[in-house]
Amino acid sequence: MGAGKVFAFLGGLLTLVGTYVFAFYPWGTGEVGSGISFAMNIPDLFTNADTYAASLTTQVWLFYIYLVIFIIFLASGVLQMLSIQSRAVGFIFSLFPLGVGVMFIMLAYTDFLGVKAAFFDSFFHGEQFGGFYPILVNLGDLALGVYLILAGGVLGVLSVFMERD
């Protein structure tokens, strides 16, 4: 198996672990931002899209676009692992975790989005199950999950340019 396939598999694995096992950021006692919380919030986000869009001072259609992008992000880890066969799939679906990871880092250390930064809170906010899951490992203002999805995206993009024998 070539290095490209190994990097694609590892990138997908890191993205999945970062999304579903580790938290992205702490939010008070027993509450975190994580991919599993977003997956659980999806039905509520679709049914109350008008309310969320109004509270975030944005149009409903833009709210739906953000929602679809983040749903694709949830599936990107599996699609990265399937990219062992196709470089194009690997490149496209490695950009989603890379973009989301960079956005989390930018939002933690700058305020360039202003009120639109609340999208991340409304999408990814949830509670820890049993006070433990998703696992919260603080690394500065963010948690380990952000850095894992960022590493998964980078490995996925790098796999596109490597040999795939």
C-alpha cells in the first residue's frame, strides 16, 4: 500500500476521532462543543431554522447553507477513508475538516466574524454524557478535537499528492 493510501486512511481516522470522540471547545461545566453534539442538534436546527436565523441576524437561506456545509463536515471523515480509491474525493472531503479546523482556530484567537461566530455555538454546543463523553482535553482556548480534525484534513490533502500503489 502506497504512502498516499496510508495518509488518506490516517487522515480520515484522525478526522473521525476528532469529530466524534473529542470535544472542540469547553463551554462551562459539563458542556462542550463537539461533532456528536452537532449531530444531535440537527433535527432542532432544521425545525427551528427561522428562529435561529433571526437570533443570529442572518437570512434563513444562509443558515441552511451553513447547516449543509457542517453536515458534510460530519461525513467527511468516512469519505476521506473511502478516498483510498479516488484522489478527487480525498481532496474535496479533506478540505471540509481543514476549513472547519481553521475556522475554530481563527474564532478562538480573533473576532473577524463578529456575530456570525455564534453559528459555531448554536451548531456544536451540547452536554457531555456522563460528564465524560465527548472527551475534553484543553489545549489553550480550544480542545484536542480541533487539532485532530485539522491534522486529518492536512493528511488528507497531502495524500492526494503522494504515490498510491
